[in-house]
Amino acid sequence: MGRLDKAAVKRFYDLKSKQKEIEKELSELRGEILTYCEAEGLSQAEIGGYNVKIVQQERREYDDEKLKAALPDDELWRLVSRADPSKLAGLVKLNVLKEEQLFGTYALKKIALVHVERE
């Protein structure tokens, strides 16, 4: 295995720092856009040559204990190992689990996604 260049490690560190700054700023801007659109009652708008669209999405937040109690056997719980929404959706799709078995094991959380495109 070759040597790792100090410059590569420094660049990685610098980029991760920038990523944190960018994610923080994106979060703040997302909040401003959502606040404006909510106040105006808009789900889409044209603002300064950009199309802004707010999409509401529901996500499941599972309760580990309720989920474990709802699964028919411990082997299924070992497959899941924790309440992972994508694993559970896959098991439902494969007919390993029935949607009815999951009823009452999760709460729906509404998420607002912001899409911005140039015209």
C-alpha cells in the first residue's frame, strides 16, 4: 500500500469543514424559504427567475419496542435489528411482513422538502 499524502488529508479536512458550513447555511435558507411559503400559503412560486416547490412528505418513525412486539418471531427482529424504515419497507414489499402487522408501531412525521430549479 502506498503512502498517504499529507495534502490529501488536509484537503479532506478542509472539505469536511466547508461541507458543515454549507449544510448549516442550506438549513437556514431552507427555513427562510419554508417560512415565506407558509406565510404566503404557497406550495410553489416563481422568485427571481427560480421555481420554488414545496413538497410535503410523510416519514415513519418506528418505536423499537412496539415494533419488536408486533413482529411474529424473534428471527424477523434479528433481520431488522432496529427500526429501519427502508428495511421494513423492503420486508413488506417481499411479503415477509404484512402492512397490518406494522400498524401502531410508528408515528407519521411530515417533512417539507424544498426543490429549487432555474427557469
